[in-house]
Amino acid sequence: MTTTAATAPRYMHLRRNFVFFVLDYFAFGVGFGMVGTSSAFIPDFVSQLTSNQSLIGLATGAYYFFWLVPQLFLAQIVNQRMWRKPFLLPAPFVRLTMIGIAVVLVTVDPRNTGLMLIAFLIGYWSFAMGDSLVTLIWGDMLGSSLPN
């Protein structure tokens, strides 16, 4: 009994971390489920801005490129560092990119579909690049925050 009582405060932060990781996962999952690459929203939205089938396919295809390729290079950099938190600090700003895209799209003249398309694709792909770092760190921190 004394060992359990003595070790309980030591692991108290693990419960908090687990709860916050689950809440973050749920909130991001719900939001990204609506506009993610597995939904029909992005191709449908891009098809409203252009009839070019290549651009419609490129919108989601390039997202995977901009999300996966940076992880190949960043994984070694992150793995060599002692502290992961500095890499996670841009997370709120990366996630606010989607709100920035929405603000730009609302303020641009709806008849200027070319500008809307360019702004959307740059913002969407920028989000993918930023999210690649955040996802890499998030997964690493999740795996290391729980006891063996």
C-alpha cells in the first residue's frame, strides 16, 4: 500500500496528459473530419472555383505530399533533440491557418475565383506542412507521455 501511495503523485501528471491528448485528438479529429482529405468537401469546393480536373485532384493529392514529405526530414531532427516542446509551440498558429483561409475567402470578391483558388491552395498546403511537424511531435509526445 505504501508503494502505491508513494508513486501515485508521481504519475498524477500522466492522467492529466492523457485527458488533454484525448481532448486534443477528439477536437482536431472532428474539425479535420469535415475538411480533411478523406471528405468530399475539398474536391467539391475546388470544383466550384475551377473546372480543371487536374487542379481538383491536385488539391488533395498535394496535401498528402506536403504532409508526408516534411516528416521524412523532420523526424531525424526531432529525434536528436532532448526537448520536444519547442517543436510543438507553433501548433496553435498552424491550426489557425484554417481560420485564416476562411477569412481570406470571405473577404475576396466571389467573382474572383482565381484568387480564391490560389489563396485556398496556398493556405491548405501551408496547413499541411505545418501540421506535418505538429503531428510528428504530437505522436512522439503521446508515446512518451504514458508509462511503460
